[in-house]
Amino acid sequence: MDESILALSKYRMQKAADDLNSSEVLLNEKYYAQSINRSYYAIFHAVRAILAFDKFDSKKHSGIIESTPKSPKRVKTRLGKFVFSLLSPR
């Protein structure tokens, strides 16, 4: 496995974890809208971490959403499928 891709994926997952931790703090303080925002970004960064293995990236949310049906190779787990379902257009 390409070490640079692994490092990029780990970096993005750390961003996702940081956003999720922030979301929990905000939720506990009853800042619901801000907590939802951080949760969304946690999902966004987690999906970017998964897509790094397919050598795909987009800084735009629409690019990530559009890529989900085309690039689910790495998304074999229930969690991965759940994350992609959250970002799929309604």
C-alpha cells in the first residue's frame, strides 16, 4: 500500500474524529445546530479518508456526494455503507 495515501487517509480520519469530538461537546452544551454541523463535517472527512484509497478527492461536498455511487470499492463494511447512505442525495 502506498504510504502517502495511508498517511492522507489517517490525517482525514483524525479530522473526522476531531469534528466528532467537537460535536459531542457542543451537544452537551445544547448547541444543537452547531453540533449537527460538526457531525456533518465528521462524516465528510471520514468519507474523504475512505475515498483516498481510490485516489479520489474533491474539496466540494457535491463532488464527494456525486462520487459515492461511482467509487464504493472500499466501502464494504456496514459502517462505510451507512456513511455513504448519509451523503447520498435524497
